[in-house]
Amino acid sequence: MSAERRLAGVPASPGLAAGPARHWTAATALDAARVEPPERPAAVVEANTALQTAAAEVEALAAGLNEADAEILITGVLMAADPTLLAGVERAILDQGLSAAAAILSSTEEQAALLDSLGDEMLAARASDVRSLGHRAARLASGGSDGPASRPTEGIIVAHDLGPADVAELGTAISAIALASGGITGHAAIVARSLGIPMVVGVGAALLALPEGAEVIVDGDAGAVLADPEVGHFEAARSASAARQQATQQAKAMSSLPAVTRDGVRVVVLANVAGAAEVEAALGAGAEGVGLLRTELSFLDRSSWPTALDHRLFFEPILAPLEGRTATVRLLDFGGDKTPPFLSGQHGRGIDILLRHPGALRDQLSAMLAAGRGTHLHVLVPMVYEVRQLRAVRAALTESAAAAGVPVPLLGAMIEVPAAVTLADQVVREVDFLSIGTNDLTALQLGLDRAEPGAKPAHHPAVLRLIDTVCRAAHAVGVTVAVCGESASDPTAMPLLLGLGVDELSVGSSRVGRVRAWVRAVDHAEATALAGLALLAESAQDVEKLVEPLRTALLAS
Ligand code: PEP
Ligand code: MG
């Protein structure tokens, strides 16, 4: 008799995986960490060393910045190294019994809150630097620059909740993720899907009661975790994991084959990423570079705007491996379901919000220009709906590039609001490239909730007609068109996109190999003819019928 128990959740990233449950302890749990009395003096030394090391790391980063930015960083470092802070850390360890990491977090937070409360914008910005340095030092104090020592690096990650940045850091070495909560925002799921890691969310508290190391199955398609699985189920899930690994190996083996259609049309295949692990996976599978770096996902839990230092720490590991390649960095796309606490109640989304905070825009631009020096940097503007927004960004970009002493990067607009399509003839005159965000464009065009599973028929003729309009307007003035929404790796939509004239596809890193193989299996002339018919279809279902034979051929390629 099997004792298999099914813990139901919500599917977040497809795939089946089996392995030992590894419990993740979030960094915030450090707050509760305490040390025994005889170890306290050692904890004080540990905390001081961690703060000094973190300060030295930040100073090293500052060395690569222009004078104004470097000065800002160093001011933050000096404040964090203030004797009052060091005394506070010592008291927190000796009097309250906190661990080195917890004492650093609580004392830097105290100092940051004080700076925040003084009502001075400059000092409030320094508060964020103090917090950022505190997090860095706390991570060092608890076991190294890669995070708390308790952080698992393999197996099935089991946690209450995880942010997108956590998933990005975990990378492809883990087998799957199961979260007790986490049903609210899908952004950790975007990263998991991009990395090809199966994920189930909303499983409930029973998940956290699973013993460490217990063998479990995560079914990312059905949205369930199986505890004490039957042998047959366990073996099936293990084979699925092995097949996924084999597909990754195959993509690597084919990475040097060109992405050219059967009739000789070259298609640029780039990757959508939010962290360094995705960059590594994408380049290994033959991506030519990054077509969409989502920059906001790492800052969704923030209580203030990310500082230039925060951005620099985020960009460095992602952009370094992209030297000599395309690195398309999207400006912060806050708003909607990506609203961090400090923006709660603000209206608008994407560039609309950012333009109301010019200092925040400057901080992000200067950090990306510094960290992206060796790359072919492209700057992408989210949720554009009128040309005024693009002109404002170009002015800020030109100014920041002059201050950094680097050439002005290419500027592109995301086409994801139907208004930008209506005004496409104006938009194309302001940019060097376009990238169509079919996730938002489809939802906004069809009045659907993009969070709803399956609610993204980008192959609906009403969406295809928008894409057609954009391609025509862009190509009339020699501007390239990319698609970075999920449709670029959908076997129904992808050939239609090529047929409509899309030049570049940017896809989740785990799908790069597959999409490159599909490009080689497509005949561009056939895709163009199909796209022409699809534009005249009356529904998404009609389009599906049209594309079915080609879709089947692609899936078999
Ligand atoms: C899109 O809307 O298609 C897109 C790529 O942007 P995001 O999914 O980050 O909103
Ligand atoms: Mg979007």
C-alpha cells in the first residue's frame, strides 16, 4: 500500500521533477537568529569584519564609476561605517543576543529609518544605501557573498514564499520549487519558466511540514506536490527531469548551428532574463545576447527606490558575461501587479511612473551605462503610449552617457499598449528598435487578465493585425522589430510572427535551443503565406486550425 499524499497547489511553471525536499530559510528569518553567550564576542568580530568587507566591496565598485556616482556610494559607505552603527551592532549582539547577521540588519535598518525620518530627500536616498550595504554585510556574515549558509543549492526547494530574485539566484542546479504561499504575483514564476524549473505555488502549510530530505514530486503541469510518492510515479518524474536535462544538453550541442530558416532567412534569437543564471543558460543554448532584461523583479519588496548602488550590484553579474553581445536592458517597469510597497497608491505603469521620478531614472541609467560598458547596450522603455515619453528618456540617456563618457546606447520602445500601435508611425521615428510585448499587448487588446492561465492567445487575429501594423511602420523607416512576449516561444504564434516580418525573437532562456531549432524547421515563405491567411481569420481557434500542421512539424523538429 502506498502512503502517497497529494498536496494540491497552483501550477506556476510546467514540468515534472522528483528529488529530496530542501527547506529554504529566507534572509528575513535572520532577524530571529540568536547566538549563545560564550559566542557573542566572536559574533561582534564577525559583524565588524562583514561590515568592513562589504564596505570594501562597495568602494571597489565605486572605483569604476564616474566621480558624482562614486561620491554618492562612498557617502553611503561612510555612513554605514559610522561608530554609532558599530556600537549599535555590538549592543544588539551583546545585550539582545542577536547573531552577527541579524545585528547588522537591525542596526542598519535603525540608522536608515533615522535618515528617512529627517525629511531630507538626499538623506533619504542615503538611507537606501545604508540598507543595501546592511543586506550585503549580513549575507557575508551568514556564510558568504552568495547568501545565507542555510540556502539550499540543489533538490526540490520548499519555502513559504520566494521573490523572483531568489529564483534567479538559485539557478538551474535545483530540480523544482514548491511554495506554501506565493499565489499572488506571478513574477517568481516568470523566472522559473524562463529557467525551465517546474514550480507549484499556493500549496499551503502542509508543505512546510515535510521533513528535510524527504523524497517528493513536483508536478508543475497539474499544480501539485506528491509526498511519499509511489515508486512508479517517482521513477516517471525522475525520467522527466532527466529528459529536461537531456534537452538542455542537446540545445548546447546545437548551439553553434545558425538560426536560419529553410529558405535562408536569418532570425536573431535572444533571451529574456532577470538574473545571471538565466544569462549563462541562454548563452549555453546559443542565444546571441539578451533581448529583455527585466530589471524591476529584484526590487518588488523594496521600501524605497533602488539606488545607483543597488542597480550596480544587480547589473554587474548579469552584464559581465554579455561583453561584446546585445544586452537589452528594460527600464524599471513598476506598477500594476509589480507595485513595490514604496509606490503603493501611485497611478500609472512603467515609464509613466519612472518619468515622475527623474532621479530614479538617472540612477538606473548611470548604473547600466557603467556596468554595460563592454556590451552592445540597448535601452528599452516599458509601457510606452506616446512619443513624449521616448523623447524624455532619450534626453536623460544622452545626458547620462555624456556624464559617463560612453556612447549613447540604442533606444527602443516596448510595444505592449495598443495606443503605441495606433501611433506606431510616430513612435518609430523616435527609436532605434522596437520590441513587442505580446503578454501585455494581448491582454490589453482583448480585455483579458494576463495572470489568468491560458489567457494569452497572441495568435488572435486582432493581435496579429496590431503586430502587422507595427512591422510595416517600423520596416518603412528601417527600424528592427523584436518580440519578447511569451508568444515568441509558442509553436502556434512563432511562425506567424516570422511571417509578419518580425526580425528577432527573445525567449525564456530554457526555450532558446528549442526556438532556434524551430527557426531552422520553418520555411519563411510558407510562414508569410500562413500569416496572410491568419490576418483574415475570425478567431484564435481559426488561426490554430490554419497553423496546426506546421505546429506539429515544429514540435517534432
Ligand atoms: C510583455 O508584456 O509581453 C513583456 C515581455 O513584458 P512583461 O511580461 O515583463 O510585462
Ligand atoms: Mg509587459
